[in-house]
Amino acid sequence: MVNFKYAALHSDLMVESYSNVKGTEDYYPEQKFVQQHIFSNLREVAQSYNFKEVETPVFEYLDLLTKKEGEEIINQIFVLEKRSKEKLGLRFDLTVPGARLFITKQKQLPKPVKWFSIDKMWRYEQPQAGRLREFYQFNCEIYGSRSIISDAQLISLAITALEKLGLRLNKDFKVYVNNRKLLEGFLQGLTGKKEVFDIIHLIDKREKISEDEFVEGLEKFGIRQVNELIKFISLDDLSDVDETSLNEKAQEGLNSLRKIFSLLDGKIVFAPGIARGLSYYTDLVFEIFDADRKLRALAGGGRYDLLIEQFGGLPTPATGFAMGYSTLSLLLKQRNLLPSYKNMLKAYVAPVNDSARQRAFEICSELQKNIIADTDLMNRSLSKQLKYASSLNAEYVVFVGEDELSRGMVKVRDMQSGKEEDVRLAELSSYFQSKQ
Ligand code: HAM
């Protein structure tokens, strides 16, 4: 008799256990191949800019993660179930764990310190295209330099990385630059308030909400000069900023923008509406978007000169950015810039009958020390093995049979030309190495 209750429960379990969690992604070999292509290009560019790779644990003390953050990101932290008194959370970016890493060795490290990482992050978000709950970020940070050349170098690195992957600056992607001091100073002047992060946060959200919601939000913060604010954040030319109305802070921001524009002339676009949602930024900020502005941001970053001190380190200027893998891979796919997957198998070692299986295994193990090789794991007939080897794009098949073995030989077939030759067993490894 069928137990219906059990069957129903069981089928629910089946569904749950076979689908991945909302906002996460599985990587089959095809996707892993693409990912490796992207990561190795990013890694190479970071290394050529003299950044060294670091890695931090996926979880940190919750206190550290929440110490300097705004409410939105705190709500997005995945908090781990409490087992003792410790409260832990999954990292949502590398800036915070990176600061901890830096502070721990701050005194010994020659400055500036330039670190990068390519790692997974977690945020409890409403998943959508390019926005996940588990995602990869390519992260670069510079600690100890106040020079604006550091900021320029980071932007230049991000541009070089995207170009290396085939994307064209200003045609496929654009770099939008602003300065928190300019925006903060302008908002302080406009509102008469000192604390304006809430408004900055709302400006950061502008593209994700309707115009009405945006205006309503501004009014809620008591801003009556809505048009003036919208006019300011819509400027796209640095020379259009009305200097006469700026307070000292905003003026400082404007001067720093002038410097970065002279360092990166023609490569960056002025966008005073780039606010950045994270609270730790103090100066220059930037975001990179696809040129059509169809996707979410490809990258974002900026200077955070107070964070290290706020975390208990010695006062240290810092600047950095992170590039998201999801949007980047989406854009590369749209532009047909992803390599097509090719299975790599140099040699398939085929026992011609059952009595050759052991020798085939041994020969294959020897080859595996130097090249990608495999042998039959399915007890298949020779013809089925050949079919399987071609489905894997094997470049060569090594036939292992008693006749040849008794002469110390094996037969090797070039799968593309179909040509076969006898190769001395003792020379098989060097035969394949010469074919690399
Ligand atoms: P962020 O703007 O939060 O900045 O993230 C940087 C990039 O990571 C975004 O532009 C986006 O491409 C990607 N990203 C962020 N959230 C998600 C998500 N839920 N799903 C997929 N991709 C996402 C930071 O994280 C700063 N810590 C960057 C930084 C480093 N600032 C200074 N140093």
C-alpha cells in the first residue's frame, strides 16, 4: 500500500533538495571554464599593477561586519546560527575584512600596501539579473597612500582589466566619477544639515526607484529645493558646477575631481549622482556601468580614509574598488566575448580487451603525471570507448593490446587526421610532451 503522506512529503523534499537556493548559481564545467578565463585575466592585470593576492575567511565576527555600516547592508548580512556566545556573519564585501587584515599587520607592512582578491561574497538581496545572494567580487585595495595617483591607478586597473577581456572603454562601458565631499558639501549647503548620509543613500537608490518615490523621499528628508538637487546630480560636465555656492568641503571635493580628470583625461565621466550606498566613503567615488546603462553596475569603489582608524588601526588613508562577476559575465556574453567551452583531453588510453585493462590503467597513470589523460572506467567495448573518446574531443587514443605490449609498444591514433603510429611504451610520455 502506498503511504500518500510519505509520498507527498518525499516529493517536496525532492524539489527542495534538487534546486539551488534562490540567488545562488551552480557552475558546471562549461561555466567554470568561462569563470576561469575571466578570473585569470583579472588576476594577471592586478598582478601587473603590483597587487598581491589575499584571502580572508568567509565569516567574520558580526561586530566587525556591522561596526561602520548603514542599516541597509546590515540587514543584508547572512548571520550564522549561534552556537555559543559568538555572533558570526558571512562577509558582504572585502573592504571590511581587508581592513582587519591590514590592521593586524599594519606596523610591519611597507606602505603602500596593495592587495587584491577574487572571492565569494554574500548579501541577502532580492535576486534579479546581475544581483545575487552569493556572488563573486574582484576586489582591489590600496592602504597608506593619500595620493590621488592611487585612485587613478585603481580606475586605470579596472579599465585595463575590462579591456583585456575585450570590452571597449566608452563604447561598451563607461567610468562615472564623483566625490563624496562635493556631494556632501553640496547637500549640507542645500539643507543646512550636517548629517546627510540618508540623502546620499537615497540618491544612490535613485535608479532603482520611481521618480515619484525619489521626490517623495527627498521631501521626507525636508528638502524643499528638489529641482535644484536634481539639476545638480544631473550635471555631466565638471565645468558646469557653480563654484560660488559651494562650501569648503564641496570645494575640496571639486579640486580633487579636477585632479583626477587631468590624470585620466577622456577616460572618465563626471556624474555627481554617483553617491555609493556604503557609508565608509570619504572622498573620490566611482562606478562603472555598461555604456547603454542596461545592466547593474559592473564595479564600484572609492576612497575611505577614516575606516582603518575607526576599526582601531593607526590613521591610514585607503582606497579601493570591487568588480562584480555577475554583471561582468552578462555583459561579456551580450558582446560575444566569452570563449567557447572546449573539453581538454590529450590522450584517451583504451584497453582493447579485458585482459589489457590493468596495463591501460598503469599506462594512463604514468601519462597523468604530465598531460591530461584518461582511461575506461565503464568496462566498455573498444568501439564504445572510441565513441566516448571522440565525444570528449580526445586528441589521441592510445590502444593498449597484448600484441603491441609484448613488443614493448602501443598504437597511438591522432583523432583528427586518423593517422596511427606505433610508439615505444618507454617513450610514450616524451612522445606526448613533444605534442604539447
Ligand atoms: P558594491 O558597490 O557594493 O561595493 O559592490 C561592488 C560591485 O560588486 C557592484 O558594482 C556589483 O558589480 C557587485 N555586486 C554587489 N552586490 C552584488 C550582488 N548582490 N550580486 C552580484 N553582484 C553584486 C563594494 O562592495 C565595496 N566594498 C567596493 C570597494 C572596495 N570600495 C572600496 N574598496
